[in-house]
Amino acid sequence: PDNEDVAHTDNFIIHINTANKIANGFSARKHKNLVNIGTIGHEAGHILFTDFQIANRYVRYLQAGKYYPKKLTDKMFGTVFLRENLKELSDVLSDGNAAKLQVLTKLGMYLSNIIEDGYVERMMKLRFPGTVAVGIQLKNLKQAEMAPSVKYMVDNEFDDISIITNLLLEYALTGNIENQEGVSNEYTECLFGCIPILDNALNEDSPKERMTAVNMLLVHCWKYIKTLLERIDETNPPQNPTENPSGDPSENPSGDPSENPSGDPSENPSGDPSENPSEDISEIAKEILKKLEGEISDSSMQPSNMKTTPCSDQSDEPSKGDEEQERLEHLRTEVEDMISEGSGTVTHDNDYIAETADHELENILNSVASAKVSSAVEDSLLDELQTDLKNISFGDIHKNVDIVIHRQKMLNGNERELYEKAMVELKPISKMLQKSILNVIKQRQHGATERGLLMGSRLDHTAYHRNDGKIFTKRNRPNDEISLAVGVLVDMSGSMCGERIRVAQAMTLVVYDFCRALNIPVTIYGHDTTYGEGVNLYSFAEFASVDGNDKYRLMNIEAGGSNRDGCAVRFVAEKLCKRNEQTKLFIVVSDGQPADSGYYGTAAELDLQSIRKEYVRKGITFLAAAIGDDKPAIKRCYGEKAFLDITNLKAFPTTIAKIIARYTL
């Protein structure tokens, strides 16, 4: 445990420290073992999928001041700012300053290893989806948990490029960054600019294209690299590493590619320039390299003189696409649940000590106390709902109609199991949507720069080339919360039985999971009637719920009875009206027009039209999802703009969740 090394490979032998800090982050031996299996899987991934020959050649070319595998051009970059970065990077390479090239090469190695780590882990998880994949994902999530946060790195004065490199590594392995404090600064903005390049590289099978991506990342991060290299100029004048300032690989016979046109790494026993530093490297450059090594998370791949042929049998190569991404998202969800539910469990009597017993007893007592408090809060919540119900005027058409609110106080016992089974397929849908908009939401919450404006007080130096005059920029003030509240009302009448009610329930599960993950207030109701005897409102999820069981209550959505929609729509609309959020989205799910004693046909449709108009004026946005045969009636009730024709029931949960995501942004 005192050894900082986790694991590494030279493409011939895998070295692993089984008492490494990541494995020791778990108390259960099962999870320690899984982490080590995942670590071995990671190293095996390098042997299977990393082309060490290409990796070595990239390092040696960069050390010689040359691009590899191809020269970068202005056409690869969309802004003047990045093209200027490219020019400055190219100038440093052509100048041939040994100290600068040494530092630049080291950074290139870090970025190359980041991409290789992410790529091989993705391939291993797809090729070996069992224990190996689970172990890799478990290792990554624990590694991300232990990673220094943005705030920590800033407070401890990490070099700018160290911060960016650590963020890139964390994103490559987990798809997220450790930023619980919600820091939004130039580092996170730089990361957002690099993410498209990184995403493409992690899905790129060509090792040369992955090396090209490394060079593009150097251009995007040049602002911070340049600052680092300027410290060398402050103490040392520029100097050439060889008598061949051009660095042309065809003119020089030494251990770098300038002497070896073939680029064969076997002619250079060590592809790592840090192992054979030039004699004329300045002290300041050595200090910079030492500081970088201490601040940047290490990679497990060690370029060497070993050759390999990457695993390239396309016949059984996993196909790319949405299905592949869903598998990876499902794996991540599965392992996250494993961590949250079992990372602290005791698996052997030898591990069980008095301190553990006291801790577990305290948890039991807290659980009992929490259950009592939750029960009292649920009683209070139901009383509040009954009071709200009495204060609503439902109109003459509903006069003398009994309306009863049902809210399940205690679970029946099997809701949790049913929920977990349903979420195996539904959780990845929610996760993908969360990930797709999370970066945008973070920028909005912490303030983001708006570019391409015709007027303003600040000039955008990256837009001077534009001819349309949109060269101004504005920094928006932070917005602490997403200003959206969501209400969902599901028709639970008898005609909704079968597949219709199942997909409606699936939709509520996805919507609830999505909204809760992004702290979007959400309430979900169902409704039916006992024909001619009154309206039943079923409270499945409440804005003010505290017991954490609403997601399980959704498993009790079922079809039966008739439907008197006007009462239910008005009640949920009133709940939304009380919210302070700027946008109030009301999703009504139905398979046809109302049908109850004295409430059907034109009269019922006019009632719903009147209710919709009233609450639209009060700021509510309606969305009527029609999943049955009587779609024209639903369109008449809620209007053309609110009408959503759900033809493909299987896609219904994803369709609604994407709509909510759009309103979120």
C-alpha cells in the first residue's frame, strides 16, 4: 500500500500492485478483487489494442520538432484564435529549443496516454462485457472519486496545463470531471473545447488518427503550454538540440526520427525522451518536468522498443452506434449502483470489528428514526393535498362530483424489486440524456460567455475575421437553478390497459429519474373514476416528497375504470401554478376523450379546452401525448400546438424525456 504504483505494462509484462490505492479505497474484498481484475483488463487492453510502435514514433518525432503522423493545417481549426495557436506551436517545433521540446514531448506523451487509456478501456468493456468490464468501470469510478477536484487543484496552485491534463484524463475514463463545488472557469471552458476531439479519438480505431488528435489537443491547450515554455525563455536563451535545426528526419543519424526515416522504434532502445534527457536541458526545464510528474495523474502505458500488431480482426469487432453506447451506459449505471449499495459491506468475520458494529447499529437507529419522520411528513403532505383540493373550484360541470386523493403511505413490498428490473433498460435512456445536456447546464448555472453578438461592450478577439459584424461577446450572469418544473398526468382508465399503460409507466420512470438527477421539480399523478361515483386522483410523485419512495410508487400505475379528465387536469395545473419556476411544463398522457357519467362528447371537450386556455394564460405549457386511436379528440381538447402524436410506443419514454431536456436548456 505504500507504493504509489498501480500497474503498468511494456507490451510484454504486466506489473500490478494488488494493494494499490484504488483497490484499498473499498472495504469489501469482493470489490478490491474486482478493481484488480479491471486493472489487469486495462493493461491487457494496451497489449491487444495499443500500437506501441506508432506511440514510440510519435514521441520521437515530437522530440525532434516534427509533427507525426501528419502536419496540422489551418483548415483543421475553425477559429482565428486556434490557427494562431497552431502557428505558435509550429514555430516552437521548428526553433528546436531542446528544453522546450523536452517539456512539449512530455506533455504530448501525457495526452497520448490519456487517449490510449480511454480507447483501450472502451474496447475491453465492449469485447469482454462480464467481470472484466465491471472491474474496469469500478476502478474508474473509484479513481474519479479520488481525483483532485478543480477547486483543489486551483487552491494548491497546480500548473495550468496540469489541471487541464488531469481533467482530460478523468473525462476520458469516466465521462465526467470531479467538480462538486461547481467551479466554472477558464479550465472547464478549455475542457469543453477539447471534449469533441477527445470523444472522436476515443472512438477512433486508427492509431495514427489518435496521434493526430493528440496534436490537436496541444493546439487547443496551447495557451497554458505557452505560459509554461515562457518560463524557460526567462532563464535560458533558445538553443538547438542538434546541428540540424530543421529536424528533417532524412538528414540526421541519431536516436530520434530525424536519423531514422523508417521510424522503427527498435533502433532507439527507449522511446521515452525523459529517460535520456539531453545534456543541455536547462535546470528550469528539469524543474518543470519534475513538477508536472508530481501533479499529473500517471498512465499505465510505457512506450518501449517492443513492437506489436494491434488486434484488428474486423469480423468480431464490436459495431459502433447507439446500441454500443447504451451498453456502456448500462454498465456504468450497474457499477454505480454497486458502489452506492455495497462498497462498505463487510464480507469476512475477520474484518468485523467493534467500530463497524457501532456504525451499523447507528445506521439502524437512524433508519428507524428516519422512517418515523417520513411517516409523519407523509401524513402532513396528504392533509395539505386535501386542503388544496377543497380550495379549488372545478366548475359547474363537475358539481357534486366526489374527488378523492390516494397516496400510498407504505410500500406493498415488491415495488423496489419491480423498479430495479424495469430500470435495467430505462436507466441508460435517462443517463444518456443527462450526459448530453449536463455541460450546457453547468455553463448556464455558473455563467457562460455568449459570442457572435452584433452589439456589446467587449470585443471577441477570436471573431475579428468575421465580415458580418458579430464580433462582440457578453458574459452572462450565473443562474443558480434550472428554472423548470414538470407535471405529468396519466390517464389510468380501462382503455389504457396492456401495452399503453406499460409504456406510460415506463415514461414516468424515465422522466422522474431524469428530473431528479438534474434537480428539476417534478410531480406525477394518475386518474380514473368509478363510473358515476367520483374521481380518483393517485399521487405517485410530489414536489415536496421526502421519503425517497416516489420512484417505487410509480410501479403501481395500472389501468381500470373511466376517466373524468377535467378534474384531474385542473388539480395538477393548480399545483404547477404555485411553483416559482419560469417554465412550467404539463404533460398529459391519454388514449382518448373523457368518458364518465354526464361527462363525455362535446361538453367534456369544451371543458378541457376552457381549462387549457385558462392555465396557458397563467404561464403553463401543455403537452398532450396521444397514445391511442382517438387522437383527433385529444387534439381538439388540447390544441394543435400542444398535441403530440405518439405512433411508436416503444420510443415514447425517450421522446418525452428528450422534450423535457429541450425545455431544460
